[in-house]
Amino acid sequence: MRIGLIQQKNSNDIAENIKRLQQNIRKCAAEGAELVVLQELHNGLYFCQTEDTTQFDLAESIPGSSTDLFGELAKELGIVLVLSLFEKRAPGLYHNTAVVLEKDGSIAGKYRKMHIPDDPAYYEKFYFTPGDLGFTPIDTSVGRLGVLVCWDQWYPEAARLMAMAGAELLIYPTAIGWESSDSEEEKSRQLEAWVTVQRGHAVANGLPVIAVNRTGHEPDPSKQTNGIQFWGNSFVAGPQGEFLLRLSADQEEVRWIDIDPTRSEQVRRWWPFFRDRRIDAFQNLTERYL
């Protein structure tokens, strides 16, 4: 299966961002991509750097304008497309939601981000209600996709539950970067931790992992910080954690990679982690702390 990744810099011009996304999706499809993955909240800027009620005006229904627009493109190109949208579920109720579009343009399924951060420059709890759809893979014509979103990528339980439900790929639309006051050493540690934990999910579950991050600098509207430098480094890892593709830190890139979904079966025969799990001894995992 050929998978396309789009790592993009965004501006406050939503129409222009979407236009470039459409062009880049077409590039992937022209190279034979069957599945194309976009970054987290890809239509605009990462608006969670501040708490501002006017930003709720950016939210949209699902189905809605974005699923209609990108659904038409998915149907035209005959691809499966992973979107990441600011969902307005009801007045005062919003989610950070990934949507998977099938080759015929229909909605194959959606996933609402479960883990919501609340840190300086990442004030997501102000905007997003935690997801309530669980860790349920989405069935598509290219396989069963375990779609999670950004902060979810730090939690091995989320990846494991997707794998236990039959996911054949783990997919993470992402928006993560550096705050400018961090030292170069700290920045390096953060980036390598981000990559390492997701490669660990690939190894522990015997599944490929696709992580698509944005790149570029986005200013802080409040001017309380120097904004976020998104660190790019989108990548694909194989079921033993091996790098199959890794993008740059600071450049927009449109890349594609061929993976063999059947390789997971062989890796799991070599490393039968699911066979040897002590499920009789894991009850305490449902506690906050022991």
C-alpha cells in the first residue's frame, strides 16, 4: 500500500491553506497513493496558543463544509483521506476530531481526540471536550485504521487498545513544536522522546505507525510567548520500529512510501507479545495511581 504524507506550514488564510492541501493531495494521488494523511487541525493556524472564545467560530459540523469539500476530492482521486477538524457537535460542545473519508467520498468513520492537553501555548482543554467514541479502528477499503490524534501518541494504552481491536495501522495527525525559551538540548530531548515513544508503539504492537506533524513558526496572538516553532519530522515506522520515511524539521514536504501491511503478521510470529501478555495481572491499569 502506498501512503502519502503532507507536512505543511499554515497561515491565517484558511482558503489558501486548503488550496495548497488540495494541490498536495493531488500530488500524492498522482504518485499512486491510496491513503493520504493530513496534519492535526490542518485548515488553519493552531489556535490553541490562547484562550479566546471567538476561535469557536472556526468550528464546523461533521458532516460539513470540510467533509464535503475533501470528500469530493477523495472521490475524484479514488483515495482514502484522513482529515483533522475542529468539530462543533452542539452549541458549547466541541471536539478535536479526525475523520476518515472513503474512496467514494463518504465518511468511513471518525475519532474524537481522547487525551486533551492543557499546557502553556497548548490550551486545548479550553476548546475541546474529551472524545467519547473510544479507541475503535475505522474500517476502509485500504484496511482497518487505528486513528488517534497528537497528545494520544504519548499513551501506550491508546495504541494497545487500537491494536487489540484489530487496527492494521496506527495513524497520528499531529501539531507539536518547540517553545523558543527551551535550550537546544531540551529541544532535542523533546523531539527524540516524541519519535521514540511512537516507534515503541510500533514495536509493542507489531504495527506500522504514521505520524504527520505540521512545520513552520506560528506566532502567539497574545504575545506572551514567542509562539511555536512546529518541528515537522513527520515519519513512518515499520512494525519493528524501523524508519521507513522521515521528513525534515523545517520544510514543507509531500512524500509517499510503500508499506507491506502483511509484514505485521510475520513480525508478530517472531515477537508474540499478544500471546505472552499477562492479562490476568493488569487490572490495576484502570486506576489513576497506585
